[in-house]
Amino acid sequence: MAACRPKRLPAWVFHGDKDGAVPVENSHKIHDALQKLGAPVKLTIYPGVGHDSWTQTYDNPEFWAWLFAQKRDA
């Protein structure tokens, strides 16, 4: 069932609160919807950051540790 997949897929959503291209509310909605499904989801909002939330994310060792700790279920 494709509808159940997001519920099992770990996700970490990142967004800058000053993003002028994509409203930060979109990330809150995605996070809340996944959380409602019981998905393992995290949300990080960077204060004062615009559309470039990836630079701080990629510079964060915690992100890489989390990413490489993810394993596919058998």
C-alpha cells in the first residue's frame, strides 16, 4: 500500500523562517501531517535563514549521523 509508506519513512524537514520562495508554513503542514500518521519525523526551522536551509543542514554533523543511521526494513 503506497499510502502507508510515508508512515514508515523517517524524515527530517528543514526550513528557513525567512524563506521568500517557499512559505515556512508548508514545512509545518508536512511535518504535522506526517506526525499525525505516526511517522518518525523531525522539524528544524532556522531563524533568520532564507531559502538556503541546506548549507546549515549539511554543516551539521547531527544531520549526517541521523541520515546514515537510517536503515531499510527487511
